[in-house]
Amino acid sequence: MQTPLRRRAPHRRAAAWLLATCLALASTAASAQVREPDNFVATTLLFSSAPRLNDVSTRHFSPTLSAGFKVSEHGQLRVDWGLPYTTLATGSSSQWSHVGPSNLLLGIHHTRTAAEDVLFVRVGAAVALPVALRTDARKAGESATAAEGANYATASAVRGLADPWLWSLDTTSVVLPLAVGMDLPGFQLRADVALGMLVPVSHSSEDTHFVAQASAEASLGLGLLEPGLRAQLVSPHLTEATWDGKDSQLSLEPFVRARLGSGFARAGVRIDVDTPEGLRTAGTARMWAFSVGAGIGF
């Protein structure tokens, strides 16, 4: 008569552990935040490899560093900086490579929350200091100058033309970012919009122009893991007389975010949905990029 009870005991313990685990995961999902902590340091590694035109293959690797520091009740100082590295290999076995710093983006952000931190709005202003400067072609040579230009152009291309204020040579920029988000138990939404004015600091740079970019993402809070999808649209050179929106770049990025205590991590693959008309040629490969990053709040 005692055998059925003995057999049920392990099942009851297993059910209890399963219930406790589900409750723990649910509480983790409910406390997840789609916005970064007030104080944090994070790094992201991005990699892309793609065949390009005329038998030229491109491999790109760029770590980026982001940090935020709370300076007032609602104010945050943010820093963004990268180090792009690109190699170009041609069919004739020749290879070019270049590594250099991105511009340094310094910004002040003001964040407000509502509905017990379920909703947040963040608006800011930032300046990109001109750290990425062109090398003198007379001293470095044409090959080195071409590799340098390809490095920064690729850093922008693999990101779907996003954040050009970081990757534009010989420019200083003023950027106005806006972010809104909603954190619900098991579901998060976020949208980002930014308008940038890129100002040349040398005669070799392009004329002053504006860039607009927007992104929207949705993710599911499944405990420690938060799978989601991000859509991004970038429209460069808004001030050109011929601009009609057809040179805009649309891309999608499925991603997975993870949180454990004060630490967080994110991995995703960004893929171009379409290539702007000005860049369309036969055989052009759609750019893609794999990124993985981690950070910690304090």
C-alpha cells in the first residue's frame, strides 16, 4: 500500500522544483528593463565577412565601448567609441588592411519614467569629437589612404549605415537622440530616433549634411533569455536636392538578450533587407553583421 505513495514523492518534489523555477523565471522577466542602467559599462564585438564587387572580399571586425554615468536624478552622461578593423582581399592575392579609432561620442541624456517604471522616455544631445582623421595621402601613400577610407565605410555599411557620426572621417557632429520604451512582464517594446548633423573639419570631407535614423524592437521576456526582433531604417544625406528617400537603408536583426543580476548580454545578426538604389549593381552582396556584447550595471 505504501509503494504508490513512495513513487509519487519524487514526482511531487520535481513538480515543486519546476514550479519554483517558473516563479523565479517569471520574477526575472517582470524585472527586466529594455533600457540600460543609469550606470553601466558595456562592450560589443561586431564581425562581418562578405564577397564584394570585382572579386574583392571584405572582412570587418570592430569592438565598441559604451558607458553611462548618472550625473543627476534624471541625467546621464554617455560615452560611445569604437575601433574598426577591415581587411580587403582581391583576386590577385593582394590584401589591404586598416585599423583606426572612431570618433568619440559624448552625450547628456534626460530620462523620465512613468507607471512604476513600466514606461520610459529618454531625450538627449551629443557631440562627436573628430578623433577619426584622414592620414595625409602624400605621406602614407594612395594604397594606405584607400584602405583607410574602406575601413570606415565598411564600419558604417555593416551597421546598415547607422551611427555615421562615429565612422565619418574628418567630421564633428551634433546628434539629437530620442528613445521610448515599455517594460511589461514577459514583453518589452522600444523605439529609437536620432537626427545628426555632420560638419566637416577639413576640405577633404563632404559638405555639411543631415542624417536621420530610426529603429524599433520587440522582445519576449522568457526568464533569463529575451529573444526579439529589431528593425532599423537609416536615411543619409537628407539635405541633398536629389534626396527622395530611395537611398534609405532598411535592415532587420533577430537577437537574444540575457540578464543575470546586474549583468547583461546580447547577441544578434543584422541583415540588409534592401540595398539603396545608388549602391545597387549586379553581384552586390547584402551586408550582414554578427554582434555579441556584454555589460554590467553598477
